[in-house]
Amino acid sequence: MSDDCTCIGENDSVLDAAKRLAELDVGAMPICGEDDRLKGMITDRDIVIEVLAQGKDPASTKAIELGGEEV
């Protein structure tokens, strides 16, 4: 197990999140706020179902809009 954790920022775009997921070859990542506290999770499935399939723009949709449920 690793001590370091990579997060997607709550204000990062879904496009940036997708690029980060691809770079790290993972299907999910935590979303962290500016205070470095966990705000939610984002998955590759979230991106497909909630953004692409709905015709939303991944460059203007914020990560927190997908994974911002209470954790």
C-alpha cells in the first residue's frame, strides 16, 4: 500500500479528470477539496453515463458535479 494519494480537485474539469485517470491507468479517483479533505469519488463510468451520454461538455463540467455526494 502507498502513503501518497492522488486526488482530482473539486474544481477540476471532467476532461482533466479523464486525462488523469488515463495517465494513472485507474478507473476511479477521490475528489478532494481545497482543504485536502475528501469530497467524493469520480469514476470512468460516471464520466460516460453522466457527461458524455447526456451531451454535456467535459471541459466545462466540474468533477464535483459528478462525485460530490456526501461521503
